[in-house]
Amino acid sequence: MRGFWQEDSDDDDKFAETVNTSVDAMSDRRTLLRFIYILGTINLLIWASVLFVPAAVRDGFSRVWNVNQKISMIVLALVFGVGMWLTYALLRLKFPDIEDQRLDHSVMASFAYQSLSIKRFKVWSLSAVGGILNVVLLILADIARTA
């Protein structure tokens, strides 16, 4: 008999597999550029809507917030995700080998693995900051445009 925690674990495993597939796909430069173009276009459309029709965006968001706060949080999470993945994809242009998992058996292998792990942590942290910054700047732009 499966428990409640096992269903969540299965969902988490599927989500982790999807993220790993996306990260692995970015090792190909052509696919990485495609990710950048798609995410950049989506982010540009979001910014254009906030800058050119801020009253409509704010009105729509406040209506969604009044109906269901979960849906509005999902919208913010999607905007955060677009900013985070765009930042990550741009950083992958700078550090293409960041997710390289080849471990050799040399004397300095553990040092190389540790330095790669630190670099990976910094890239993912900067990506999260990029997503947060995208959401905060969009909110500030909306406040500035409607005030």
C-alpha cells in the first residue's frame, strides 16, 4: 500500500527528471540558444505588457488575486521561473561545462569536483537572484507606471 509521502516522492522524482533533461539539453549550444530566444521572447512580452498596458495588467492581477490567491502566486512563480531559466541559460553561455559530471581518478579529482560544485552552486544562486530580480523589477515598473 502506498502512503501519502510516496506519491509526493514520485512527483518530486518526475519533476527532478524533467529539470535534469532540460539542463542536459542545454549542453548543446544550438539548443541553449533556442532556450534563450524562447525565454527572452516570453520575458520581453511580459515586460511589454507591464510597460505599455500597466493598468490592464494590474486590474487583471488584482481580479485573479481576489478570486484565488493560489492562481496569482502561480502567475508570479511562472514569471520568476522565466527570469530564472533565462538567467541560467545566459550563464550557461559563459560556463558551458557547469553540469559536466565526468569524474576522473587523478590525484586532484576531488578538488576539481569541489570547485565545479561551487561554481554550479554560484550559477544556480545567481539564476535564482535573476528570477527574483525580474519579478521585483516588474512589480516596481507596474507601480511606477500606474502611480
